[in-house]
Amino acid sequence: MADTRGDLRDDGAEMAVTLATPDPKNVQELTQYVTLLLQQMQERFQTMSDQIISRIDEMGTRIDDLERNIADLMTQAGPEEPDK
């Protein structure tokens, strides 16, 4: 069976995946190649999912901090006088 090691690069905006072209000698080798490929894809999707969830959590924390800061500024500014 051909070399199935992949070259994964993640340079922020783009990801390149390079796999050697399989040269299976029989159905079993093809099955192994496809299984390995699917496992690699699953690992990559899991990593991306974890990164997305982490960034969403971080953004939620930042929004909470911003809301707190705005509330503090409004308290420091005092009550607004209604227009007459």
C-alpha cells in the first residue's frame, strides 16, 4: 500500500492537505487507506470544532466584560435628566 502519511498545514486562513496517491493491492488495503483517511478527517474536524467553541467562549467572556464596563460607566455618569 502507498504511503498514507499526510502533510497538514494550517496557516490561518488556508489549510492544505496532501496525501500520497493510494496504490492498493487489494480490497483490504483500500479499506485500510479509507479508514485512515476518515480518521484523519475526524481528528481535524474535532480540532477545528474545539477551536471554534473556545473562540465562542472567549467572545462571550469579552461581551460580558464589555457589558459590565458599560454599566459601570453609566453608573459613574449618573442618572439622565429627562428632556422637558
